[in-house]
Amino acid sequence: FSISSKFLIPPPPTDGLLSLLRSIFSTALYKTFPEAPALDINVMVTQTKDPKNGEYQCNNAMELFKKLPKPNAFKAPRDVALALAASIDHPLIQKLDVAGPGFINIALSTEYLTSKLKDLVVKGDPRPSPPASPRPRTVVDFSSPNIAKDMHVGHLRSTIIGESVCRILEYTHHPTDRVNHVGDWGTQFGMLVEHLKDDFPQALEEGADVDLGNLVALYKKAKKRFDDDDDFKVRAREGVVRLQGGDEESLAAWRCLCAAS
């Protein structure tokens, strides 16, 4: 945001925290230094490189000190920074520290941000949805779990992230496809189907209700046979072909595994 004589009051923020901070500092700058509009000062608020110094930093004091008409009450840029910081009182800002020759480090208020986040979750975004315009279709690949094994928190985490990405894209009018591929008929299922034939033959009957126990233990046992037994390895690979070909016995075993998963 650039201060000029055309704007005695800075425009309201439109793009989040950084814009709001620039508006706060612009207002404080004009209030503390009435000469500022004629000096064409661009408010410089940026993210800090080191989070120990806060989240953002204002670096206007040095430039302002040079441009202020002389004589004045400020002996150094640091005095300018102290005066500017002292004039700011906003719930977004928890603390302002002046460092070095005049850098103003900005620490944001966790309480304020938490309150705003709660409002967003409960009430939704108060801003109007962006105008619709042609957008490319976006495909978001979710966790795609291997249903031959138990699911775990990693599948849940990536699914939540995927859904969040989809909602953001849809809010901005992107056509969005959610993809969560399950039931892969790869080698692991050929391996498991052949293992079921030996240990759980009743699972090969269509509609059978079979307790397969712990799927992770079942998978590990089948994988060990696959790794150690060359004949079983051949059977497993041939089993994949039968499964892909629609063999009813193999499909029944596959459905039993899917149901257990």
C-alpha cells in the first residue's frame, strides 16, 4: 500500500493478514507523521526470516527518518520506529519490538487469530464467492488405501487434506474430481487369494461370512510365503490373471478380503 495525498485514510484490507497489517501501519504512520502523505512512503511489512523475531516486520523507519523535514525531534531511525510502534494498538498485534537501527518486529496475537478461525469454522467465510470463469479441471488423488491391509492414521490424514483442497478449489469454481482408488487387483491380491485357498477355503464361496482375523498378520504370512516359496509365487501371479479374468472363485475371495478390510 502506497501512501499519497490522494488517500488520507488507507483502503480496507482485502487479502488477509499482510494486507490488514499494512493497513494498520499505514494508519499509524499517517497519524504519527502528518508529513508522510507528501513523502510518498510505501509501507513495508514483510514476513520475518527468523520466527524468533515474530511473524512480520515493518522496515519503514530508516527511509522515513531520511525523508522527514529537518529539524525534527528524532535523532535516529530507531526513534522513528519507537514513535510509530507506540501509536499502534490493535487486537491482531500482541507485541511490537524495535530491533537494531529501527526494525519493528511484529508478534501476532494467538487469541485473536484463534477467535477469527473459530468464527470462520462456525459462520463460514463472510466474503462473497469469487466470480465464476472458465477454470481447468483438477483431479485430487486421495489416500487410495491398500485394502489388503488395515487402514491407519496416514490414510485419514491425507483424505482430510485432499477434501480440504477440493473444497478450496470448488470455492474458486474449479471443476474438481475426487479420486480414491481402492481394490487394486495387483500382485498382493493374487498372493492373498492363493493364501486364502490354503488357510481359509470357505472364503472362496460366494457370500461366505468368514472371520479372517487380523489382516496385517494375514498379509505378513502371505507375503512371507511369497518371498520364500517359489511355487507359491508362481501361483500368486497366476492368481492375479484369474482374478482379472473374472474367475468366480477368485472374485469371491477378493470380496471377502474387501469386506474384512
